Amino acid sequence: MLRLAALLLVLLVATPALADDKADIAARLQQWAEDFNAGRADRACDLFASDLVADIQGAPPGRTHDQQCAILRRALADKSKSFTYQPVIHDITVLGDTAIVRLDWSLTTKLSMRPDPIQSTEIGMDVFRKQADGAWRIVRFLAYDAQ
């Protein structure tokens, strides 16, 4: 009976912490979209851990933090294009200091030479780890085109 009471106490205390972690992760993803959409590449790069490994459809496997940030900086510096990302989060599973997020990224691309925007959806799975500074950052992600 004492074990059951202790287990219930742990569950009651842990549930709000998990909800807070899920909210923190969702907020980090939304902030990333806001930073990226505003052209703030350095702030957008803060979502990625220094040990990032990413696999993106059509790109060489094992993209690192530095490679990912260089790609973001290049894309945002290209004034012939503008991008608007919006996350669509399907679920967030928190397991201690690791979390898995299944999501889609809705992307609108506008090209200076084309009047109509291009709509696309990228399907993804992000693995976050809580860092020493308390921030959740992506350590692994997979992304592929929905089509």
C-alpha cells in the first residue's frame, strides 16, 4: 500500500512537469518559425544542439549543426525568395530529458520571378534533448516531402 501511495505521488508530481516540458517544446518550435520567418538565422539556429545529426530527403545523410545553420543563413540571405514556415505538431512524447515530436512543417515559398506562392508540406520527426542550460534543443531530426 505504501508503494502504491508513493507511485501515485510521483505520478501527480511528474504530470505537470511533463505538461510544462511539452509546452516548452511547442513554444520552441513556434519561436523557431517566428525567428526564421523574420530572417533571424542565428536565433533560428539556437533550436539545434551542437551535436545535431539530421537526415533530410534528397540531401546527404548526417547533416551537422554547422551545416544546417549555414543552409539556413544562405536561404535567408537570398532576397529573391521568401519563406514562411508554420509548424503543425501532431504529438510530443517526453521521456525524461529526451522528447520526440511528430510534426509537419507547412511552407510557403515566394519567388521574386513568380507571382503565385508555392505551398509544400514537410513531414518530420524531431528528437529533443534538454540541454545543460535547461533549453530543449533538437539533437536528431528526419524530414521528407509529403508528396
